[in-house]
Amino acid sequence: MIPEIDGQDVLKQIRDLEKAMGVKPGKEAKVIMSTALDDAKNIIEAFKGLCDAYLVKPIDRSQLIKHLRDFKLIP
């Protein structure tokens, strides 16, 4: 957990900043939420906020690597 702000709020701030800066669709930052919260409400909220992936701790390394490859962030 992040002190004083949660991941959902951080995601909203990122997306709001991108919108304010005129970032074109498809050029937004890739956001992988990493959290201890695995309830449906938080997962749905994250995807509504346009996260690209949602991983629940403890992180499955193979899933993280898969997402990084899918996003073409690693070979």
C-alpha cells in the first residue's frame, strides 16, 4: 500500500496528466497494477481507469514477464 494515496488514485493522475498533455491514444504509459487487493471491485476499478494489467501479490514472475513481452517492453 502506498502511504497517503492509493494505486487507483495514482492511475487516475497518470491518465489525467496524459489527457492534459494531449497524449494520443495508443501512446499512453503502460500501467501494470501490482497490489495485495484481489477483490472484484478493485480489479474492475483498475481496468475502468485504463490499467493495462493487474497482478496480485505475491507476483507471479512468469505473468509479469508475459505482460512485459506483450507490451514490447522486453524481448
